[in-house]
Amino acid sequence: MSQTSRRQFLQTVALGTGALTFGIPLGPELTKARLARPSWAALAPGVGELIENTYLSHAADFPDPTETVEMLRAYLAANDLRWQGNEAGGLAAFGDAVKRYPNSRHIQAGLGHALLHQYHHSGTESDLKRVLQHTVRAAEIGMKHNQVHYTDILAMGLGKTKQTKRFEQLFNRAFEIGDQPHVIHLDYARGLAEAGDRRAEEQFQIAMRNQPYGHIDAMVTFGEWLLDQGRHSDVLAVVTAPNSIFYPHFLRGVALERQGKTDQARAEYELYKVYSQDFPAPAKYRIDGSTAQDGIRFEDSIHAESHCTGHTYLSIMIYCESRGESIGAQRLVGWTARNRALRGTLPNYCGPTINRSGTICDWYYSVITQPNQFYIACNSRSTTSDNVAYDVFYGYAPEGITGGCAGGGTRYGDACNTGQCSIQNTNSYFPRGTYWFDLGCTASTSCKANAGTLCGNDDIGYDMCFYYYPG
């Protein structure tokens, strides 16, 4: 394979999964819609070189053909300020950039996301309307290129502010484009629910029927809506889950306890309690005086701030990079971060230096917030991304390429979607003996000397391989 074709192949895979490039055949979990993404040849001059090895090369944040190097540099610089914790500086930088480049989708959306952070603290309708001003503009720019973006923010904001005409116009156009219709139906339902429109129920049902295997966002959001309507029996009919998917059991428990079925509720809660330590329950579902809910962590718990930030950021990264993709594709995105966080166990590991102080949670945080590596600017997560993040973090789901289980347990089910690992001992947070994905090693490094290489060096100067390290 020539250098040019090899590079195009790697870029195609990057567009398919939303993860960093790696030389593997396209799996069945990659949809035709992902493969129909714009080619790098359509980008403005110099943009391909700028975005290579950054999250802008991923499908979730791929530039529009009209976005220039100057626009994208301004976007990256403003985002860097936000990721460094300088929210005020990032907001100011995006404000300046949008005046200079009002037709950049990324900059309009970036300012919208920065303002959304401000709205979450103020809760004022005026701040929400400022969010919508720029997010709507970003969505409209994307739709000119037949791409659908930001429907989650549009649904929440336009529904809450009851901007019905704009809401219907944007979602009608999104349905015409048809990219990931299960996501569009879910967000449309959420917007209708925010506006108090009774059509929401039908749209939740359509989203449930169309969501890919393993996705639970439509079911969970519908279940929460039913709980809020006081329709507890309907919750039990809609919300189902195997024991390996945890939050739905909590919703079932709330519905049962509100019906006075305390013993049945307690059994459901037991399946969620451990998971709640990493992903706490919404405080609005705490039942005053409940003993059945003892041991469940809620979002407003005095202990909630001590939970692992690495879990939250892993879920955010999975959501931002691969929302709507198959579970297999979402796991691949999560495993990219996992392998970076844990590959310090390899002898002579190479790649970006991360902060090795603190806990494994701190390592994840350090990896995921490295400048320009992962798209986390959407700053959202869902029940599906939480569940995928939990499985990846603890090694309960197999790595999607090799099918290996992190704790040395055996795998059952399909590696990409249905797979689960029967792990005897995960050794706390730090499993031993697995495949580590080595990303971004040059031919001159010592990484290629490791035993157990599963793939060879490619011809663009990178050694993107899995290594087996049994130690």
C-alpha cells in the first residue's frame, strides 16, 4: 500500500469511529453514514495538516469545507483556555473569535458551549438565550453541509424557552438529512417534553424502537419522563435491563417504592448501589425517609464531590466523540483513553507524558484533558456513555479489536457489542496482563521492541500496534 493510500485508509477509520487513527479493517459496527463523511480532500488549504493527530480529525468534530486554518486555530486556542480551567479567558477568546469569524461552525458552537457553562451556574433565561443564539447559528451552518450537530442543546434550550417555530424548523431539517435518526428522534422527544408537548411520548417510543443494540438513553429518558408524570406502572413496562446495566434498575426501584412495593424496590436498588458510587443518581428521585435507598449515592450527596473525576471525564469523552455510534465503537473510543492511562505499566512505554501522581482516576483525567487529543468540549454525557465508561474503566467489557479481557477473565458474547468479561479479580482499579494499545510511537522509539506485537509498522512512520504484556 502506498504512503498516500495508507494515510487515506487510516483517516477513513478515524472518521468511522471517532477515535484516534489506527490501522485495522473496518468492522461491521461502523455505519454507512460514518463512511459517508466528507473526505479530507474537501478541506480548506492547510487544514488537513493542522488537524492531523488532533481531535478535529475525528468524526464528531471534523471541520466544514469552508473553515480555514485561521478559524480552527482560534477555536483550538480558546478551547485550550477552557480546558486549563480559565473559563473567563475562554469565553472572552470565543467572543473575540466569533466577531472575526462569524461563519465558522466551530467558533459559534464553542461560544455556545462556553456560555452554556455560564448558564449552568446562573440558570437565567437570558443566559440560555445567548447559548441558543450561537448554537442555533452553528447548527444552521452545519446543515448547509448536510451535517447534523448539537441537537441535544437545541432540544433542551428551544424546548425550555418554548421557541416552537425555530425548534420545528431545525428538527425538520435534521430529519431530512437523516444522520443517526435515533438520536434526532430522542432529542426531538426531549425538546417536546421540555415544552410540555404531548407528542413527546410518541417520539420517545420511536427513539426506543430505532436505537442501536445496547443503547439505553431513549429508554431511560422516557422512563424518567414517565416518573415525572407519576405514571409508575408505565415505568415498569418501559424500563427493563439485564443485571450488567445498572441505572435502569434504580428507576424501576423508584417506581416500585412509590407504589408501596418496598421489598421489590430494595432488590432493584441493590443492583445499582455500587454503580452509584461512580455515577450518582439524580437528587430529584430521592425519597424522603426511605430506608430502601440507604447506600445509594445521589448527586447532591456531601460525598459526591469525592467520586472519581476520571469516570466523569471518560463518559464525557465517549459521549462527545461517539454519541449515537454502536456500543462497539463507543468502547473503542473508551479503550483509547484506557490504554493511554494504563500503558505506563509497559517497559519503555512511549507517547505523551501524563501526570503520574495521584490515583488511577487522576491518570484518566490527565490523559483525557491533554490539549487537542480528545473532543470533550460538548461537556455532556448520557446513561449509555456512563455505562460504557464504567465497563471500560473496570474491564468488564472486552477490548474491541483483540477481544481481550483486561483482568485475564474469559470473554463471552460478541467482542464489539454484546461482549462481557468474566473477571475473577480486577486487582482494584489496576488490572494486569492485557493488550495495551500503543498509539503514536515513532519508528525510532523502543516501543517496537516489545514482545507480542500484533501488527507491523505502517508506512507513514508510526507504529500503531497492540502489545501483550503479561507482567
